[in-house]
Amino acid sequence: MTFDPIRDFFQRRQGALLDVQARALQLVIDRSEPVRGNFCFPGPDIDAAIQHQGEHIGRVWYGFSPLQDRLYIYDIEINSRYQGRGFGQVALWLLWSRNQLPLTPLYEVMRSHGFWAKVRKRFAAAGVTLTRDLRTGEQEVEQQRWQHLVSETDAERLNREYWEGEAAKLSAGQLNSD
């Protein structure tokens, strides 16, 4: 990226504003574990409470890419009486500040398009990478990037070995086709 004093000034300014807002907000992790079959496996799925001045105001569910190159936002929920005050944006800012990874929402539902549009604009002004949302039909392709990190379960190994044995018998003409 080339030096651009105007862009750099506004990025620092927007980041500073978000930092000030983030001082009163906390993310308290309630659960962090890799769950086989979930999108980010073998990376952890994380469920965190969003607290403002010690009061529970919402939740964020997210996961780390097993390649540690992206943070996937599964969902963010702010209690109705706190909505429209920027708490969701600030919670995402906290996630980004702590991890410095591009944020990727998983399937933006229709009612959240306005929220994500605001986040994209504000975070871009702060120099943060927020990728386009990842649709349900694209998730399997995305998971292929880290499949080499997913170990086979004993049941999967036994099943694979069984079918490899059956295929070998068939090719050797030893299998009876009833």
C-alpha cells in the first residue's frame, strides 16, 4: 500500500473513535472448542457474551479459520433495547483489534444487510479488511482450504478401509455379486 496522508489520517481517526467506544465494552468467552462437523473444525467455535459496563447486552458467535488467516462471524445479536447504538460494530472492532485478521460474515440474512453495510463502510475507513459474506453453498469449498488439517476419526478410517478392501476384492474377482 502506498503512502496516502489523507487516507492514513482518516484511518487513524476512525480507529481511534472505535477504540474509545470499545473501552466500555467487553467480550466474555463462554465457550471455545473445536466441534467436529462445524464449519471451522479443527479451529474453535467461540460463543462470547457482549457486556457494556458489566451488563449483558448481547452475544457474538465466531470461529477462527484453522489456517489462522480469517475470523468467521457466525452471528451477532444485540438485545433490542441496546440496538442502534453501535454496540454490534464495537464488538466486531474488539474482535478485529485482538486478532488482526480479516472478518468474514457467514451468510448475511436480509434483515442484517444494513448493519453489515455500515460495518463495511466504517471499518474500511479504519483500514480493516471485511470480506464479502460467505454463503451456505460456498462453505464446503472454503473448508477445502484446510481439509488437510482434519484428521480422520476411527469410524471414518474403519469405513474407508472396509470399502477399500471390498473394492480390492471386486477388482480381483473375489467378490460374489448376489
